[in-house]
Amino acid sequence: MTTNLSRQNFSEVIHKRHDALLLQDFLKFSMPTIKTDDIEKLIINQQCLIDGEVAILNCSIKEAQTISWFMDDYFEDDVDTDWKLLWKNDEILAVHKPANLPVHKTTRNVVNTLVKLVQRESEFSDAHLLHRLDLDTSGIVLLGRTNKDAQFWQPKLSELMLKKVYQAVVYGVPKWKELEFKCYLNTIKESEIRCKMHVLNEGKLSETHFKVVATNSDFSIIECELKTGRKHQIRAHLAHLGHPIVGDKIYSNNGEYYLKRLEDNVSEIDDAKLLASHHLLMAYQVDVLDLDNKVVSIVDDNYSEQWIAFCQKQNLKR
């Protein structure tokens, strides 16, 4: 599904990595869903400015210049835009990211991303991300109130974020109540799903502490405390342990949904088999070191409608 956002105004300050790039190449980078011919028409039709002056085709851009442009009848993928501010201090924001909302620009969404929504809909017009969550994962995301704050804290994220706990709804009932799981995670070149992480004898060391907090005969809710922060860590760990996350398009049902989506061959039966349109994984708690050196525990209880409905149906209660 797509959303018609009507006329949209865009503005970007040129980073040094884009210095000397052709204007149309920069716009193509900034608007990956737009065809090259349409990008060129935008410039020719005087819909693009450089530092307030009308731009011309094939001109080179320079670091620190401001590129502004507008587009009529602009379309993007439909996403959940209901983000919420959870906590703030003089340098950091903690916000709730809904499932199905990208944190930053993707090949499908430029306007409706978490960081752009925060910048547009709050007083924090220069907010910048400190870390990421997968598209389908909901929960707490930290941002710097300004780009300067983000640049200061990103290299010190491990000092700022002292604890990070997720909740996941999974298939089955583990034989353990708590488990400290360590392994190496890596991709497999021969895998049909190149982005999928596997438990192997070599790769990046990963560690998660798991705790079962609710069960019925078929499903469980598990708290997952990250000790390391590897790609797909919780999803890959739980799948390897025999308890993939409900709704996971890659790690549940042997990745059948993901492979069918690559072939544009997903049916209503495939959708129903997932049991949820997004995986039921949520960044539930983050402990941060406040500016006065006191630890603040931030909890996000904004469960998605699908999470609530699934748990009610299964009588799964924390």
C-alpha cells in the first residue's frame, strides 16, 4: 500500500562525502524511488534550488551547500507514524518506534521515517539517530537532540546505554526458565537468504540472556537482554534454540515467506501462516546513564495492536 503525500518540500545540507557530485546523482541518492528521467525533469522545471538559487542540470554540488526541492503527488509506502516521546534530558531523546516504521531513509520511504517524523512533529528539528531498530521491530530508540549531541554520544553508546532488554513472542515452550546463550553469528554465502544470520563455528561472538516470563501450551513470551549487539542477534538465537519469533519473515517457517516475497508470490495463505504482519519483537527497556551520572530505566509499554490481540487470543500474560 502507498500513501499520496501530495506536494512535499525537501532540504538537505551537502555532506563532505557528496562534495563534487553531480546534482542529479545526489537527488537520485536522496530519492531512490524516483526514476532518473523524473529527477532530471525536476531540475529542468526549476523545482530545485542550491543555496536559494535555481539549479541547473549537470552542475556539481559542494560540501555545506543547501539543496532544496519540491515534488507534487509524491507517493510512499504506508507506515505506522504513531511515534511517542518517552523520555528526554538536555542531550538525549528516547522515543517509541512503531513496528513497520523505518528509522531512517530507505529505498521506499524518505518522508515518513522515525527520524524525519521526530524532526517535523516536535521541537527537536535537528534530532539525529544514535542507533537503529529493524523495520518490523518496535520499541525504544535513542536520538541525540541535535546532530552535535549525536556525534558526541554515538562513539560512547556503550557508556550511555547500560542495559537493553527486548520482549519476544515465540513458538513453543522452552525447557529452561533462564538461559545465557553465547555463539558465533555469521552469514552463509550459499544461503538463499543472504541477510540471514546463522550460528556457526566462526564469525562475531554474540551473547543474549533469555528469561521466560509467560507461556501457554504453544507459545511463550521471553525477555531477551542483549549482552552484545550483533545483526539479527535475538532473532537468530531464538530460531537456533527452536523458538522462532511469531511473525518473523526470515527466521520462522524456514524463511518461506521471505523467499516468496522475493519472487512476488506471497498469498493470503502465506500471510495467515505468519500469524502477524510484523514479527512480535519489541525493545522494551533501556537503562541509560543520565547527565548527573544516575541510571534511568526507560520502559516502553506501547505494544502494537497485533501484539495485544495475539497475546489476548493465546491468553499470554506477563
